[in-house]
Amino acid sequence: MAEGPIEAQLLDLEKQYWQAIKDRDVQAAMRLTDDPCIVTGAQGVARISQKQFAGMLQAGGWTLHQFDLSDVHVRVLSEDVAILAYRVKEVLTVEGKPVTIDASDSSTWVRRDGNWVCALHTEALTGDPFGRDRRPTPLKP
């Protein structure tokens, strides 16, 4: 968990970021996002501009109802760079269907002009690291 004032501030910013996504608050999300921001997850790797991110927030198809961060680790690498890693439980509706996601996330925060912004965010769905808990893909002959 957060150990000092910088760690506590960064954890608060991470929660603000999640709340901005939940609320689809484009202004708050842009204030917290580096331009561009690199994002990795189940969909792959992307370099996302603030304009692209704003469009993603405004697009339909999903609603984040609830999020809960736990097992938070913060490491300050320099006075202007820090990383956070944590577990997150997300309760969503995706394409009209309820979905609950358990994942391990991390964010790299950098201080630009005195303000912290997220430069990198990763999300890995929890489960077997070899994918044995997933449906197998048939091999092509």
C-alpha cells in the first residue's frame, strides 16, 4: 500500500483515473493522461492519443459500474517517475451483458510541468499463466 505522501498521491490519482473512466468524464481523464499514452492488454498494444482516448470513453458498448483496487504496490523511481501495480475487480456491462473481471494492472506515472500523468497502463486478466483455463484453439492442419 502507499507508504508516503507521493505514494498516497499517486494511488489517489490512479483512483481518480478509474473514476473518470467510470463516469466517462473526458476532461478528468485527459488531465490525467499523457499524450500519447501506451496501453497494453488482452487486445494488444496501442499508442493512444488524447483524442483517441476521448473517443473511446465516449463510445458505447460498455459501462463500468464498479471497481475495487487491492494489493497495491507503489515504487517511486525518481522524483518525476513512479509505477503502481495492483489487483482490480471490475464490474461492467459489455454489449448488454454483465461481466466481472479480475485483473492485475500497472500504471507508469510521469510528472510533466508539475502534474502527474499516466504514460503507460497495462492490464492482464488473472488466471493460469499458460492459458489452460481458457478454451483451446483448434490447430490448423
